[in-house]
Amino acid sequence: MEKGYSQQHIANCLNISRNAYMAWESNKVNLSIRQIIQICELYNVKFSSFVEEYLEK
């Protein structure tokens, strides 16, 4: 939300459908490592930081 990205924008960046992205946000499916790296690049976040936070959930 801070960056102003919509779910559709992020899904487009990952080359997936908006529904697939929403399923990931809901913890119903997992993204590939490549897609996680793309998200990190999009938000300018270190991969290790992202993974640590994701694993703590």
C-alpha cells in the first residue's frame, strides 16, 4: 500500500494472475523463489529479510 501498487500491478510484474497473487497473500499457495526475488526487487527489500519475516508467520 505504501508504494501505491495494486494487486494487479504486482501480479503483472510476476507474470501471474491477480487471483494467484491473492491466493499467495492468503497463504493458500506458495510463490517460487524467483517470484519472491522479484517481489524483493520491486520493494527494494533484501531477500534474507523477506524470508525471515515470512517464516515467522
